[in-house]
Amino acid sequence: MTGNSKEEAVGRTPKKVPVEFEHFAERKRVAVDGRHARAERTQRAVTQGMLDCLEAGATHPTARDVAEKAGVSVRAVFRHFDHLEILFAAVCELQYGRVLRSLRRVKSEGPLESRVEAFVVQQSRLNDRISSVRRAAQRYEAISPAIGRCNDRLRQRDRDEIARVFERELESVDPAEARERVRAIAATLSWSYWEELRRHGNVAAPRARRILERDVHTVLSQN
């Protein structure tokens, strides 16, 4: 051994890790992966359970209600979602994805009447489908940033689609006017207006759709 023992130590070939240690490390990694997978499954189940409660008409579901829908313990609900806002964020993402998957791309070609009808039919069906969840969301939107962001994303998506489907009619006016018309149509086709017609006005769905079609045509045909 020379005088420079430190350099020699650095240059040494590292000792081979015992096979027993490698097996232990692998078992530990598998156990950790398994725990993560179980945690993710539980989180998905709780998120779905919360959404199921809302769709069933519960505007203020309890942890026990959610646990029963999810098939987990009440303790598991609190362990994976220790703050209500975290659960709201997860439910919003789940609902947002479901809404997008349920929508078909309305054609931007063809007669205006056909495009208006197709857009109104799709939006009215969506509004019917999300009514229970939206009623519950109204209760928390003012205090939940996650719900507010989700609704903002949906509103922006609606405005983008309106601008695309009716681009031919909107390009005949100046950009500021076009934006106003897009927002007016979005308000006309919103869940809030649909709820006003259907639930509070007792208007049958076919009649409500005709009202929306008329209103959209009115906005697009303004001089």
C-alpha cells in the first residue's frame, strides 16, 4: 500500500452487492409499487364515488356517502383526500374528461340551419346530462378554485366551438362584434339558461330546443 491511500481507495473496484441484498431491494421496490397502485385505485374509487353521489342528486354528500359509493372505508376517504378542495379538483378532472368524451365535433360546413340545430341538440343533451352535478357545483363554486377553473375551461371550450362552427357568419362582422356574439350564443346555450327553461319554466325539452335555435339565429342574423 502506497502513501496515497485515499487515491487508492477511490480507484478500487467496488464490492459486488450480495444477491440477498438485491433480492431484498427488489422485494421492497415491488412492495412500494404495490402500495402506490393500491393508493391510486383507492383515490380513483373515491373520486368516482363522489361523482356518483353528485349525479344521484346529493348536493352535500358526506364522507360516509362517498365511502359507500366507492366501496372503501370512511377513514380511506380522509386518508387520501385530507382537504375537500383536493377531492373537488380530482372530481372536476374526471367530470371534464367525461364531458369532452361525450361530445362530437359539429361540422362547420353546410347550411346554417343544420349547424344551429346540431349544435343546440348536442348542447341541450349535455346540459340535461350534467344537471345534477352542476346543481351541486353551484353550492361550492364561490369557495372552490378547482370548480371555478373547471367551469371556466368548459365555458372557454364552448366559446371556441361556437367560433369554429359559425365562423362563416362571424367573419362578416368586426372582431369585437364577433366576440360579443360568441359570448351571447354561449350564454344562450349555457346550462344556467337551460335550467331556467326546463326546471323553473317547466318548458318541455323539444320546445326549449326550439327557443335556443331561435335565439342563436337571432344573434347571428343581427345587422
